[in-house]
Amino acid sequence: MSHGKPRVVILGGGFGGMYAALKFERALEQGAALDVTLVNQDNFFLFTPMLHEVVGL
Ligand SMILES: Cc1cc2nc3c(=O)[nH]c(=O)nc-3n(C[C@H](O)[C@H](O)[C@H](O)COP(=O)(O)OP(=O)(O)OC[C@H]3O[C@@H](n4cnc5c(N)ncnc54)[C@H](O)[C@@H]3O)c2cc1C
């Protein structure tokens, strides 16, 4: 049993994961004692709703 800070692991950095991470970031800024890790296979965020704009250029 761990006696450290609660650990949060977010699997996937898409819309769900990124917004979860942003919420936890806000909680950390407000003093929450958490250890948050975001795991994603890519080091970028793909904003899918804008992809059709790229095709239309
Ligand atoms: C072209 C397109 C346009 C869209 N337009 C809209 C729109 O206008 N409005 C709307 O509401 N929705 C839209 N959607 C749908 C929207 O993108 C999805 O509903 C949303 O991305 C789902 O979010 P999610 O977090 O569940 O999954 P995802 O956003 O798919 O995130 C999953 C993440 O997990 C990561 N991952 C997967 N497997 C692994 C692994 N084994 N190890 C590590 N990381 C992994 C991926 O890299 C990805 O970053 C669109 C989708 C597409 C494809």
C-alpha cells in the first residue's frame, strides 16, 4: 500500500485524455496533492475537427 500522493495515470492523449489532464492541471494549481501521468503514443495532439480544413486548402 502506497503512503505517497495518489497517482493518476491517464491512458491516451486524445480529447478525453487531454481534457482530463487539463482538469487535473487546474486541480494541481489549486493545491491538490496528486501525481499525474499522461501516457500517449504520440507527442502531439491531433485536432480532428479541423482536418477537413486541411483537405480543403
Ligand atoms: C476527421 C474527424 C473529424 C471529427 N470531427 C469531430 C467534430 O467536429 N466534433 C466532434 O465532437 N467530434 C469529432 N470527431 C470525433 C472525435 O475526434 C472523437 O470522438 C474523439 O477524438 C474521441 O476522443 P477519445 O479521447 O475517446 O479518443 P481519441 O481522441 O482517439 O484519443 C485516443 C488517444 O489514445 C492514444 N492511443 C491509442 N492507443 C494507444 C496506445 N496503445 N498507447 C498509447 N496511446 C494510445 C491515441 O494516440 C490518441 O491520442 C471527429 C473525428 C474524426 C476522425
